[in-house]
Amino acid sequence: MSDDPHIARTPEPPYWVVMFTSRRTDRDEDGYARMAEAMAALAPKQPGYLGIESVRDTEGLGITLSYWASEQAIHDWKRVAAHAEAQRLGHARWYRDFVTRVAKVERAYTKETSERAGL
């Protein structure tokens, strides 16, 4: 398992992933960074949360993967009041475009497990 703090340490599958790809607006003054930090602190407190990985390039394209133990945990997170408010503000202020995808992870490999398997 990776010791890189930017790579989520997930359990053996199956588990779920929410893939959020977004293109930011140029409106950084509206509290985006504070809200992103608040959501990053709140999500791990939710039942079923497993981890997160997130990157953003210099042109405003971002990809965030959040991992969850169940589809119900994702459903419940979506309805947390602070998260719902972050979504509302994201639609109104911070994102020019986005897509959210939800998938069940059936298999997962790491560098270590691939090397052990001779891949």
C-alpha cells in the first residue's frame, strides 16, 4: 500500500467511488478554498467514508475521487446540509462545468500487488 498521503488507502473491493470532474470559474474571491477545506474536514466524519484523492491544474480543471463503503453512504453524504450548501454554491459561483460519476469498484491494484503478481 502506498505511503503517499495523496493516494487514498482503500480496503479490498468492493467499494464505491464518486468521480467529480470540474472546470472552475475565475471567481476565487467567493470562498471556494475555505469551503473546499471545510468539506475535506467534514467528509471523513461521515459513516462509510474511505478516502479522497484530488488534483487541479493551473487552468482550473479538477478531478476529485472520493471513496465510500456503500452506495447508501454516498447517498447520505449528498444530503448532509453543509455539503448540500457547498453544492449549491458550486453551481452558482465556482464551476463553469462539471460532471459527477458514481461507480462500484470491483478490482483495485497497487504497484506493490502488481509487482508481486508479476505484472
